[in-house]
Amino acid sequence: MHFHLLQHQPHQGPARIADWLTSMGHSFTIFHLYDGELPPRPADCDALIILDDHESSQDQSWSRAENKLIDQMLDGQKPLLGLGTGALRIAAALGAPVGNGSRAEAGWHKIHLADDSPFDLPDDFTTLLWHRQVFGLPDDALPLGGSESSPVLGYSWDAGRVIGLSCLLHLHGSSLNEYLNDTPLPEGHDTSSAAQSRDAILAETSHLNDQASLLDRVLIQWLENAS
């Protein structure tokens, strides 16, 4: 399969996703929207992955074209995956409400899998969150689960062909450092008890190994459901 990936910031690349695609024999093209590249046409790929972005980047030059591409992918039959703000933008395209949550979440958080979750993941797992904005569950979607502050941190739509995840399972050691150095903290982080310091996050990098396994399971299930 050939994948298209939309990258919105220089320091928010595919990280472990690129390694996984290569190891599984897939090819991919990264579209660097921050560098003036336009989103591709859906006909030119077998699947689309929308990577994370700064939450403050809501109205960039590429936004209209990206939203159009999301609508086209939703209307089609090809797999679509959104991570971080990518998940939020897909949820908005599906008509789900989007807005600020009760508090910012930045750092490692325990996720509780929903009782009706279709994801092949443990009942509880720890992952990296970096957001203030949240979304509701789109119509006809099934939930991933949530944290103490965010009841909806992901969803599966159209029998698993479309997946959105707020959790950043794809980061590995080097990309985590880059992410922490260059990604603005979410709004309200300074008054949030759910926001960790950079040092606290780096002190718990053992979670990265668990995230690799979780990402593998999500990607495999996503493509199996879409086939």
C-alpha cells in the first residue's frame, strides 16, 4: 500500500509510524504543509494519515484544502487515521462538537478503555497527551476511552476504516525530545494539575516502549478493518 501523510510542523513528523510502514513493506509520501506543499488528491494514495499540529494553528493556508481532503476521504472507502489535532479535525468533519476541555493535559496519562471500545488495547494503558481542546464522540462512532479530564480521547468510525486518537502513540525517544522542545504547551497548562513539566515527562520515558506495542496493534487493526 502507498500512504500519504500530512505533516503540519517541522518537529511533528511521523516518527515511529514511518519505521512501521517501512518494516511492513509499505511506501509513503510525506506532505510538508508548513513548507508550502499542498495536500494531495485522495486518488493518489491507498490510505491517509493526518499528523499532529499546534492547537493554535487553526487557520493556516493549507487548512481549507486539508478539510476538503478529509471530507473526500470520509466519503470514500480508503483508510483514514488522525493523531492529536488530526483526530480533532476528522471529528469536526464528522459533525462532533469541538472546544476546550476542563483543563489542559500535557504529559503521561492513564487511559481507561471504554466498555464498548472496539480497539484491541489493554483495559488501562499510559500514553502521552498534549492538548486542551477536546471533541465529542461523532455520530455512529465507537469510543476509545478517556482520562480523568477527557472522556473521549479517540474513536473508530465506519467499522474501523476511520480512526482518531488524541494520544500520541507514535513518538519515540528522539522525536519526543524534539516535540517537547518545539511544541507550545497547551492553553491553561500553567494552572492545570494534569500538566507535567518537561523533566517529569522525560523521567518516565519507559512508557515509550509500551507505546510502540500499542501503536502496532492500532495500525494493524486499522488496516485489517479497512480491507
